[in-house]
Amino acid sequence: MFDLDTGKFVIRDGVELYPGMTRETFFKSSLYQTELLRDSDRQDLGKYNYSIKPQTIDGFEMSVDIYVSDYGYVDKIELTRPDFYDWPHWPSNIKEADYAYDIKRYNDRFLEHQLQESVREANELSYSYEWGSLTSSINLRHTPHVMITIRYKETPFLKARGITFDHIDIFENGPAN
């Protein structure tokens, strides 16, 4: 369940992701300890994304991918119906676009349940919060992409660590021609 005030995402009792969660804290979680999709992901401690075994979240079977920023914070979570990852071997008796939209509707029902409100039907739904954003989208260019994306702002945590970006000058080498 999402806590829209804090950005905390509770997958099940005692298993959660949240803004400011560090790589080290994620490594201590049961998601990392026992539920990585590929055990080989433990070989690279600097990896930027971790696929988790499909999870049942509030009655919805969902695939979960967790992304860690260069600064060591969980900054993005992607969720989708697990059979999305069967592409390009989706059922041949259904048009690819129809199958993708079926996954999108499923993802949106999951999002409705999390938000506890109805969501409109659209190719992209986006919600902004103080802690980050939630997006449900579909893109059928090239390979299909049908995801719910949670993005966490990490700037407040970086500032608390004394990291600033005021020294960066995008025009340091002059404006692009």
C-alpha cells in the first residue's frame, strides 16, 4: 500500500521501500536477502537495478524492479503485471497492442487500489507529491513498455549530507551551437 503523505510503499507487512532508503538499508531488507529474481545480482554490490521475484501486493501479482542512484538511494521502482516480461512471446492469438493495453488496465486497477480512488483511462497517468511521483504509462514504439513508476526525490537527502549542485554551470563551455 502506498502512503501518499510520505511516499512509503508497503509491499507487505514488514517489507517496504521509501524515500531516502539507502543501498545499504535495501541490502538488509528481505527483498534483497531472499527475493532477488537472480542470485547473481548479489555479485555486483554497485548494481543500479535489482529485479525482485513477482510479489502479491494487496491481491495483485506484480513484478518489481528497484533502481538505486549513483548517490546510493533507492530512487525508482517499476511495477507491472509479470507477464509483461514474457514479451516477445506474448500470446499470438491477440494483437500485441491489445495485450499491452490489457496489462495497462491491470496496472491501472492496481494503482486505483493503491490510491483508493478511481483513475481515468489514459496512456499516461501522472501524480506528483512532495516526496516524488507516481506514473502509469504505456509506450508501444519499438518494444512495448507498460509500467507503473515510483520516483523518489533524493535532493533533500543529498542536501542533508551537505551535497549541493550550485557549483555546476551548464554553460561552462559556452552555450551549444
